[in-house]
Amino acid sequence: MANSASLNGYLHIEGFDQFGQDIFDRKKIKAGMRKAGKLVAQRAQLNLALARGQGDYPVNRTGTTLESIKFKVSRAGFLVKVAPRKTSSMKDFYPAYLHYGVKQGRRLQPLAPGKGKGKANRRAKGVRAAALAERAAGAWRITPRANYMEDALQDSKSQVQAILSAAFAAALD
């Protein structure tokens, strides 16, 4: 399912763990991270554009989601994050809606005055739980989509490992 937590969107390069961060040339590490981030971002854009809604990917209608896929290298330079970001053309951050989905029905609202029990105007025992269970069992208004970012990383995993290994090796000199 699309909203299960996993580490498939994470990549670790082995062999450089025993070294401290302070012995690496950060300029070379950041350059390698930028190159790897650009590669994964382009691959994610390509996957999304070519899928055209197939394979549980979202449909690309306006290109806003494609344009929102960006990468950012951390300040220290030892991490790169590739993700869709909210742009000015988006009213809401809808890549989150596409990934996690939206259930049918609206949220449970507070009771109108005088409709509940007692002075605090509470629901009867078990009514709230039943309403929440009914909503959870209902249909999806927007079904969860596949994680195209994770797939892009898995598709270009060997290239990213090669780029980062070369960058880390060059940064040790």
C-alpha cells in the first residue's frame, strides 16, 4: 500500500563509515550529491511523464507536479533529498494527497448545540467510534498512488552508488 512506512527511498553507501566527516573535501562531496540528486529528480520526472496514469502513478495534466520535483543538498553536504515541493502554482500541497489518498466523506464535525447529551453536548457512548469506523471502511475519493520518487531511486540505484562512491573517493585525497 502507498502509505506504508519503508526505507526503500533511502540509499546508504558502504565503505566510508569509518571516516569522520571532517576529513572529506566538502566541495567534492556536495558536487557528487548534486549530481546524484539531479539524476534521481530527472528520473522521477521521466517516470511520471511517461506513465500517464498507468502503473498506479498520478496522471500528469498540467505539469505542476513535474516542475515541483526538486533536490536539495544538506548544508553539511552529506545528504541529498529529492522530493516534490509546494510551488506558488499549487493551492495545496497535493502530491501528499496523491501519495496517501483521501477517504470518502468529511471529517467528524462538532455537534450542533442541543443535539448531544448533557451540559457538555457530547455524543452518546460509541457513536463517535462507529462514525469513524464507517468513514475508515468507506471508499477512497482519491486512491493512494504509487511512490514515483522511490521508484526513481531504485531505477537509478547503481548509477547513484557509482557517482557517490567516486565523489567520496575523490574527496579523500
